[in-house]
Amino acid sequence: EPCGFEATYQELASAVKEEYPDIEIESRLGGTGAFEIEINGQLVFSKLENGGFKHDPCPLSPQLIEAIRRARNGEPLEKITNSRPPCVIL
């Protein structure tokens, strides 16, 4: 698991494929701690920019499904920004 997010990626990809079976999903190895999602070349989520994932068991899936719907309808895309910071133990 090179980037540490393989399970998150697989869960998210499964949720997207369930809703949109014909969609093409591509995974690329990114930098340390990076987890970014692009739709048609437009960045819609960056874990590094947001400081973490949101609280959903499958991070981002409802927002991502909506973003894909918007892209398919030719509507403008917005960045997904609601996330939680990573756990910090002092």
C-alpha cells in the first residue's frame, strides 16, 4: 500500500462504480499523504488542502457521486471541502 490509502481508494471506487458502472477510474501514485480526486482533469478534492477526510464511513462518496452527476450534466464543478482534520495525540 504505497500511499497508505489503498483501502480508501478501493472503497470509494466501488461506491462510484456501483452508481456509474460505465465510468473510468484511474489511480496514480502521489506524494506522501496525498489523496486527490479529479473529474475530467479538474481537481475536486485534495486531502492535503483540506487537512483530512470527512466523517463518512466511505469518505467523500456522497459528495463525489454528486460531483460526477454534475459533470455528466455539464454543470460546473465545485471543490469538496468538508473534511475532518487527521487525529492528533498529544
